[in-house]
Amino acid sequence: MPFSDNMFSRLTHTLTRTGQWRLTLPLMYYHHSGTIVVPTGFETDLDSVPRIPVVYAAFKGRAVKSAVVHDYLYESQRGKAFADRTFLDAMEHEGVPARWRYPIYWAVAIFGGRIYSRKR
């Protein structure tokens, strides 16, 4: 499905003292598997991107709402494959071009296992 701004509710958040972002309203993502509701109070780093200058400049801020949904799915342990695939779908719905979407997805799919396991 191409870009559709109505697939997400508005992202409303505030910065915490620890550098995380706390949702001040729920974030809703209307996915074909069902509505995913990231609850008020959920804390996220938005989009985790390695601080390697070229990588950071290329990828930071491209899929923020999608990253919040992905963080929540990892935190709620709904399954790594489901979380990663939903992230890919969400990035498309958020309007992330394929040239950025697929490298971001593959980085998460390949390197996210340690983070997913740590959330258990």
C-alpha cells in the first residue's frame, strides 16, 4: 500500500530526563493485522540509529512513527518476525521511500535479535 497519512494517529510525546521520549497520547497504527495501539506513557528512543556519521545522517528521522510502533512490539514481545514485518509495512505507510525502507528493515531484521531478547 502506498503512503497513507491516515494509517497513523498523531505522534505526541515529550522528552524525559533520561533522554527517552514518553508518549503523551496513544499512537495508533491501522495495520492490516489489526489496530496497534502504543499506549500513553510508553517510552522510546524514537529511531535507534548508530552514531556513525554517514549512517546517522542517512537514516535518522526517516521512520519515526514506524520506529515507535516497532519499539512497542519488541517491548510487548509479540514476536520478532511480526514486529520486523510490521515495521516494514509501517515505513511504507509512513511514506519512507524503498531506497531507505529496505536498508533500515534489513538492519533491524539482522541486528535486532539481541535487543528483542533483552526485552524478555
